[in-house]
Amino acid sequence: MTPDGLYCDPAELDWSQPSGPRARAYGDVYFSAEDGLEEARAVFLRGCGLPEAWTGRRHYVVGELGFGTGLNALALWQLWRQTRPTDGWLDFVTVEKHPLDRDAAARAFAAWPELSDLASRLLTQWPSRLRGPQRLVFPEDGFAITIFQDEVEAALSQMTRPVDAWFLDGFAPDRNAAMWSQAVFNRLGELSVPGTRVGTFTVAGFVRRGLAEAGFDVAKRPGFGRKRERLEAVWPGEAVDGSLANVDGPVAVLGAGIAGASLVHALRRRGIETVLIDAHGVASGASGAPAGLLTPRLEKADRPHVRATLAAFDFARRLYDGRPGFHAEPVRRLPKDEREAERFAILADWMPDHLDWTGEALVMPGAGRFEPARLVADLVADAQCHRARIGRVEPLGSGIGLYDDAGECRFEVAHLVIAAGAGARRFYPDLQPSAGQLAVFDGAPPDMPTAWGNYACAAPGGVLVGATHDRGDQVGPEDVAEAGFRASVAERMPGLALGPVQGRWQGVRAATPDRLPVAGRLSERVSILAGLGSRGFAHAPLLAEDLASELMGGVPALAQTGREAMAPGRFAERRSRRAGQGAAG
């Protein structure tokens, strides 16, 4: 991982010219002073044979080097909306080292009123400066943007999905050599398929030669505006559909908590038929608590799982915004002692886009409070939940048969995703159960949701305090838990008055030995999303998005190293390595 921290350095802009912003670090403009939008259409859209190239395609992928203001994304999106094939899905995967903030992007977009609707929707989901891929999804248009915020070679090394067209839109080669290196051109070739097109504004000799050396057929074309020439290139061979769809029928999702709901939501908005199954109904297990807090995982490190879990938090926040049961509000975390206070201050410096240290508490301004059952129900509002207990899973023809305890085949599907929380242990023994309790007390909630080991926040009926963590699947006595909650609040939040208990909740979470989720393939026809512990609502949506993309043959939502950190096979691999080391010793 990079030594520079979790966040990219922001773009430094010069707005002194009426033509638009210039990047101070590169001394170059983001788009043509003559007409940046028309240049995008001429050089990149028409230069890559669009929209004709995606005609009749179910899935198409466009890659870009140099996201900049996002103007190319808007031009592409607009054309896609106008010419989208029936049920088509467009993935746009792009790279940016120095992200603009939302206000700067909005200022740049103001030059094109015809794009105002799309610009507004893009700005609503505008990502933080977090390094790595950031996923923005616009399902009503069958369109997703994945912005890899990193050095170009680092970003390209994490991409795995072949691309159908490339927009090369970095700053001028003589001012941004890293974007135009031979290593970059070679990687573009590795990520291309026969017929992949390339469009770029430059005709620099080393760019022509570099693309040719990487394997592309390169040609000059008339330029836009005052530029006499530009380049087009194509990967040799007859154009092929690069889609790698991995399902050819319905997908069953076993479990109707936040993991299963996120999967159904991600699959259905891609047009994939789903079968949702849960013996007890929607949000009947650990996802049925009265209230919960959406907060980022706190860890001072720049490692694949840290980037992935922070990206997941950001994605979940965007997904839940405006949905029933989600309340966007800051959450504060109280330190237990001076040592933890010092740690929190360091974390706030390390994660400035996500944390503030007040001197007394760690405040998470982008966090929120939610009512779990309402959120889950909203995500699957258009899906039927089949109440059935699945006892075994077996191959059946070219798919999977799901059998109940009586041995009857209840469902035949093309693929199964196990998302059954603690119930997934039947299929994945590395899951570890953890029982927990919450209580809702009569009384007014704190002015801000507050955590300190336990936590307190508003909930229907009063103030919720939680949660216990008991190893195994058996919860402890209710009176012991209640006494513990009252003692904890009296010590850490003495101004919070707790009246009589108005309601209780208990459930069993499922975690893993390394406290990271498991998400990915168990076999050709079976995948899993489980082991979310107490962070299911923060992590499940992005992991579900990644799984849905993989099943559809789309662009992954996670970096390759992030996917490896969550891979289901990692514990078996670790045991195998330890066994090998023991035998060698």
C-alpha cells in the first residue's frame, strides 16, 4: 500500500481563466477552452465508435484514464440514456490521482446546462478522497461508475475486467508522463479484447509508438477544433462481446437479513431474477434489532481491507440516504481512558474525511442511525420472500437444487448465494457465532447517538442501549444485561436518565476469526456473503454490489486485493500454510 495515507491529495485548481479550471500541479486545462463537451463527444465517444459499438449488447465496459471533472462521464451517460439497448448495463471504470471536491465539480459543470440533471445526480453521490475504487450506481439508467482514486499504474493493477473502449484523457504527455508510460500502455492491452477501441486527443510520437508496442493498431484522425490531429487505436481481431456473465438463470439468496437484502437489491436492479428464501421472513434474525449505528471501522493502517471497509461505509451511506428508517446524523465515540483519547486524536488525523476529534470525543459527521427492519424491508420491497428451511444443496442438471428437511426439491436455480448470518455455519464452518442483547428504556435519547463500548441512541419507544457480546449462540440472562447497561450509562453518560425497560431484543451475529466478512465463490454455482459481525449494515451493500457484478460479468466494486482480503478460501489457505510449515519443521 502507498505510504501517503488513505486519501489522495486533492486537485489544486486555478480558476483565473474564463475557459475553466486548470490543474496547478500540471499547468494544464481539464477540457477544451473551445467546447469541452463537444470535444468529449468527438474524441472519445465518436472516436471509440459509440453508440454503434454497444448496439445489441447486454453489457458494455468503458475505461478511462483521467476522470478529472467527470465531464466525459456525463457525456457518455447522456449518450447511453439516448441509445441504451434493451436491459443494457454500462460500466464506466476510470482513474483519478487528484480528485476534485464536490463544489469544484459543480462549478465546472455549470458551463453545460444541458447536463444539469445528470450533473446533479452525479454530485449527489460524489465520493470522498479515499484511495481505491469508489462505486456510484445509477440503476434507473443501467449505469455504474467506478472511480479508482490512485496512481495510474497502481489502479490498473487492481482492475481485472476486460474493457471494450478506452478514453485516454490524462493531462498532456509532456506534463504528466506517468499517465502515458509504456507500462500503462501494456496494461491497457492486457485489459483489452479483440475490437477494443481507444480514443485520445494527443498524437505525440511516443504515445503512438507505445500503443503500437503494446499491441494496438494505431491511426491518426482529424482533430477537434484547433487541434489538427488526434489518435484512435484498436486491439486486433474481430470485435467480440467481452461480457463474461456467470449466471444463466435465477439466483437464489438464502437469508433475508441485511446481507440477503443487499444482494437481492443489487441483483434485481441489474435485471437478474432472484429467489429470496428465509425460514422466518424478512429481517427476522440479527438484522431485526430496534436501532443501530452506521459508523466507519476505526483502524490506523493503509491495507486492502481498510480501504475496502471504508469504501463500503461510504457506499452504504449513499445507498441508505433518503430511505425509510435511515437518519443521517453525526455519531460520537467517547474514549475510555487517556490512551484511547490519544488514539482517537491520531485516527482523526489519519482519516480526516471521516472523523473529527473534539478533544473530548471522536465525532463521525457522515455517520447515521437506522432502524434495521425498515431498511431491510425497503431494500426488498419489490421481492417476495419464500418462507422455507433449506436442509441441503445439490447440483441439479446445469444448476443447483435446494431441498427442504423432508428431502423435497423446493427451488431449482442457476446460482445460490448463502447470506444466512449465523445460519450459514452449516455451509461455512469458519463462522463464529456471537449472541447479543439490546434494551429500549423509557426516556429521552442523548443529543447525539453516542458509543463508548456500549452505545445509546434514539429508538422507537425511547432510548436504546446495547449491546452485549457473548461468545457462542446462547444469550445471557436479561436482568444481568439490563443491570450492565444501567451501570455503563451511569458511568459514561451520567446525564442520560433510563426509565423502565420498554422492550428487549436478542439475536446471534456471525463473525470470522479475523473479523472481516467472507464474500465470494465457494464453488462454481455457490457463493457466500456472511461473517459481517456487528457491521453488517456498513459492509453488506458494497460486498453485495461486488458479488452481483461478478455474477453479471461486470466490473468489480472492490480492488483485487480487497476481494482477496474477503475471499472465503482464506482460512483454509492459512491452515494449509501452517500445516506445511509444521511438516517442514
